[in-house]
Amino acid sequence: MKKYIALIVAIIVLGGGAFFSQQWFVESSATGDSSRSSASGPVAFTATTTGTVLDAMRALAAESELSFSGRDFPGLGFFVEEINGKRNENGYYWILRINGELSGKGVSQARVETGDIIEWNYEKGY
């Protein structure tokens, strides 16, 4: 009986730790009017900095030109979950393209130069 109680306590502690650790990695870069909602159309902008797509998005968010949120997964990178009020849901996700080409990397690894076109399309997942 004591073994079962210890097992249940361990499951609760580990499950709670997993839940709360996910909350530490949630980031929101919503500035300005976060009620803006993107239609299902693309969100496109020109990179104003050299660096990662995430750097370019943070620069735009600081100027209230873009709002986004997502999660940072250690070892994998940042995953965008919402842009301008439109969240990933029902099998639809924000898909990244750079200069018209589907990105083979995530937002925190894909590099852009000043003037590159960054485009997010809201599409059915693969």
C-alpha cells in the first residue's frame, strides 16, 4: 500500500513539474493593440536587421508593427504559436517562408539579411 501511495505522489510531483516548466518558456511579444487579428492571409514584412527571423520579429514587435507569441523549447528553438491574434488551431499553423522559399529551419535558427522578405502563411499542417 505504501508503494502505491509513493508512486501516486511521484506521478503528481513529476506531472506538476512538467506543467510548470512549460510555463517558464512561454514568450509573448505582443505590443500595441493585441486585439489585431490577421485574416487567414499571409503576414509579410521586410527584415530590418541582419540575424535570425526571431530577431527581425522582435524588432518589429518593439515598434508595434507585429505581435506574436510562442514557446521556446530547449535544444529545439522557438515555436511561433500566434501572430497578430491568430493562433495555431484545428490543424492550422503559421508556416515560414523567406524570400518566397519554404524555410527548412525554425524561426530561431533561420538567418536573414536586411531587405529579405519574411512571410508567414496560415496553412493546414503537414
